[in-house]
Amino acid sequence: MNLSETKSLAKPFSHIYVEDDAFNYPLSKEILGRLKSSHIIKIKHYKDIFNRAGQDFLLQKQSRSLILSVNRNEKIYPGARVCQSFGNDNFYYTSNIMNCVFDCEYCYLQGMYPSGNIVIFVNYDDYFSEIEKILAKHDMYICISYDTDLLAMENLTGFVDRWIKFTLSHPSLKIEIRTKSAFDTSCFPKCDRVIFAWTLSPEYIIERFEHFTPSLDSRINAVKKAIDGDYMVRLCFDPMIYVKDYKEIYKDFYEYVFSQIDGNKITDASLGLFRISSSYIKSMKKKRLTEISAYPYTCLEGVCQYEPKKSGEMLDFAEYEITKYISREKLFID
């Protein structure tokens, strides 16, 4: 069993930085209790560690530190224009965690954050209070695993369980939990307003670009368990990455996925190509020059993406292949 199969949490964080104000929160005590062998360092503010100059992002990804903080700023945000709302009105996103235990070479987080370390905001009740204020005005669809992978951190934080229980008690709330993890969701209470959204990629892409993540088969097994448990499941075929022989790689991938997963039993699926903010790609190149960051993208209105002809060919190909297995109505394309 490799690191990814243990959800990257089998080895405790060796150093934990804790804000003075965060120490007395129940979640801080839970986390510190689970990581008793870690070295605890008191700090005034998470930015003193997370935003400091001269950090080695790649080294930090290999040996992460944990930072426990109280989020004193805005916590709930309107959905970004580049994000798929899946036909939902009043689309929002949030995250109780900054950064991810995984290390995908195409991930925008490495362009957005100066650090490879992970920040956990322990004041989750304040998030719930803000949501209740919004729910008093209208219903709400919110993606809660936006700047991280909450399920991959569940054994440490218990955030997903808390979110589901909160959703159960608020009938006008619907949540999406995006993940690449192999977490067994059977431990969670059932709620028909919770969508587990698994990002699936060809094994070739996983091995090449999605470092520390579970294998395709591990993710598929997690999907099947969720479906068998009557949870709502979304399959996310994004970002689709351009590589040599992509048609052969992705055709075999779609065929394999739907030989293992009954397309009639999923809620829907998404399809999208890799794209990223032009400012993020510049930062990514400085941290790690890779096949993805060095690609000659077309940049339009601050978004870098594959050139229009290639984009059209890739999307047309993928749509044709995926709709062999699910109806076009179930497929959302960015």
C-alpha cells in the first residue's frame, strides 16, 4: 500500500503551528490529540508562516507542516465564473482548509498560494452561521471542497461529517464535495442534498501529473461504494489534459470507467479542459517548470487555455465518447 492509498494521512505532520486564538477551539484539541507526536509551535497569525518569503513549495509538499487558524475574514463566496454550477441558482463556494495533501502538477493552488503547507480553519461554526444568514434569504448550492480535498483530510478533521449533519438540518441547502480520495463514504449519514463528486483521470495522467493521489481503481471502488450506499455521485472528467495520443488514452479510460460504474446510477458528470488564470500559470512556472506549466497556451481575458481548434477537437471527442455511456442531458460541459 502506497502513500496515496492511505489518503496521505498515515504519517502525522511533524510540525503543527497553532495560532494563539485557535488553541481553545474543540477542533484544535481534536487534531492535536490525533497528532500527539508532532512538535507544536505557537504563532500569532497563520500568515506569519504561510506567507513568509523564501519558501520551497516542492520540499514542503514532500514534508508538510500543519497550521491551525481562526478564519476572521469572509468565509462564503459567490461561485466563480469559470466554475460549473450544474444548473443550480445561488451558487457559492467555501473551504475550511487552504491547500491540499495531494500534489497535482496542473492544480491552480500552487499558483495561488506561496506555501505547500496546509491551513485548517478550526472555527467551522462561524461558517455555518454565515450560511444560515444566506439561507434566510434564499436557497443555496455550495461547493465545500474548493481549495482543498476535504475527504482526503476527513480522518484528521471530520469536516465532511459535520457538513453533512448541518445540511440535514437545513432543507434549503445543497452541498457538493469534490474529491480525488478513496475515502469510504459509508460512515456518513444519508442526505439527498449532498453530492460526492469524484475527479477521475486516466491512470497515465494520474501517474504522470497527480502525485500522491489514489489510483483510478481505488477511486472507482470508492465511487461504487457510494453508489451502493445510495449517495448522490457526480463523475468529474476534468481537467482533461492534452498529451500525445490523448484520444487513445481517454477513449480507453472512458470505456473502462463505465465498464465498472453503471452510468444510469450516477447523478450527472462534468467535462472540461485544463485552463487557468494567467497570473497563476506565471507563479507555477517559477515553482516548477513542467510539461503543463510550460505549454504555449492561448490567453484570453486573463485565462490561459488550449488554442481554440485543439480545445474544440478535444471537447468534441470527449463528449462523443462519454455519451456512449450516459445521456447527453447528464453531461455538463465547461
